[in-house]
Amino acid sequence: MYYYQRLKDMREDADKTQEDIAVILNITRQQYQLYESGKREIPLHHIITLAKYYKVSLDYLSGLIDKPRKLG
């Protein structure tokens, strides 16, 4: 799975909008939409922020593994 699909799936599972996540990352909704669509690479510091927000490991959020490892 590509990481950008995982970003979308995690956001939808949390019942959040792209705008909600953009606020968390302190970026525009349009910028976040580019990350989620795979048209722009998401910076590592944003991936770390989202992993902490969703309480999952970076390898899960990035699509390297399929089973989430929950963070404390």
C-alpha cells in the first residue's frame, strides 16, 4: 500500500476532514490534499506528527507494514 492511501484511510477512519488534518499540520487543506493524493511527498516531520496523532508507528503509517503497531 502506498503511504498516501494510508493517510486517507487513517483520516477517514478517524472521521476527520482534510481541513481537520491540515489544521493539525499547520498547512492549507490544498497542500494536505496533494499529500493524500500522492502528488507531493509529505515531509518527515508531518508524518511524525500524524503518527503521534493517530497513535500508530511510522512503519504502519508509511505503508511498510499492514498491521498497525499502536503507540502509547
